[in-house]
Amino acid sequence: MKSAIIGGTGVTSFPSLQLKEQFVSTTYGDVIVYVRQTDDSIVFMQRHGVGRNKVPPHLINYKANIEAMRMLKVQQAVAMYAVGSISSLVLPGCYGLIDQFIDLSGGGRDATFYTGSDQKVRHIPMIEPYSKRLRLKLFQEFSLRGKQVPMKGTYICTNGPRLETPAEISMFRKFGADYVGMTAATETILANEAEIDFAGIAFSVNWAAGLDAEGFSFVEEETLTKMVSELLDVSLKVLS
């Protein structure tokens, strides 16, 4: 089964794998991915692009990214999302699995392949946007490593690139959200439309606005590097 790992903030390389760069030209734009040299079974993608000129969350070409996966015949994927913690479900420096999202990106993003023209109209159900099978496998792998990671968590997706106000975070808590970010909802919708078995891991880098007693602080760079390395290792183990 061909698999993909999607990385975002803090995920810039995959040193444990020998990868080759591959250029994919899609109907929606061009995408650079990295494919395992030995057997092409693992695709690694940086959602914000490569190099120094990173694309902000609201301008990412999500359709091109997911279409590239579809063209490469990816059947399952694990995506990693840096988040701010809203509830105590996942504390800064810890991980959580996503089972639901709330999309507050504003509706301005191109978040569907089914535009009513050549692609007709199709209404994709979102009762279970994240794969139970992959979530269970991720949960089990984390448990083997002594990590207690919740299998359920609600991600609220804002448009960005600005961060949220304390008043907004207070409202999000009342909505029942556990963590806040700017990318997961759009990516998840398109992955479901592309019929890719999809899982999302949230890794908390800070308390959301208004919840940090010190004002606003992120986890240290060394901690972030260790978290990303572990998440890549866990994802690779599960997908293999």
C-alpha cells in the first residue's frame, strides 16, 4: 500500500529515510514531493512548500498537494499539525489524535474538487473524517513507546495567518474544541474527496491566546525538534 506523510510547521526533513525529489504536475499546480528511494512506497510532503519561501496557511495550494498524492496512487496518509492547546486534553509539548474538526477558515479557500463544472457536484459525508484504523494503529504505537495519547480530539481551523484573540479562544472552548490550527480542515476535506485513508496528529507547541499564565510562549526549539523526530518515526512505523 502506498503511503504518505504530510509535514507542516517544524517538519522540514526526514533524515531517517533516503529520499529522492519528485516533481508532480497537476491540473491545479505543480508540487514537489520526496519519495523513498528503495521502493517508492512512502511519499513525504511539506505542505507549506520547500526552501526559504514558505507559503502561509491560507495560501497553500491544498488541491494541488492532494491531487499529487492521488496521481502518485497514495492510499493512506498521516498528517502532522502544530497546534495551540485550548483544553487540557493535550498539553504543550504533547500529542493528540484528531477525530473531528470545526472549519472556521471563512469559506474563501478552494477546498473541494467538486466545483459543479467538469467535476460535477458531490457531497462528501464528514461523519468520520479521520480513519479509525489509522488512529488505532497510531494509538497502539504511541502506547508501545510509553506515550498516553488521546484517540479523540477536536481541531478548530482558523484562516490565519494571524493568531487568535483570547476572546476567540474562549469561544472555541465553548464550541468544544481541544486545539487550534490553520490547515487541517481544508486538507482533510480534500483527502476524503480523494478517497485517501487519512489520519491527523496534533502536536501542541503552546497554549492558545489567553490561556498562558506567562502571556504567550512556545515550547523550546530543542523540544520541538525531538517531538517532530518522534512523530516522523511513529508515522513511518504505522504506515509501514
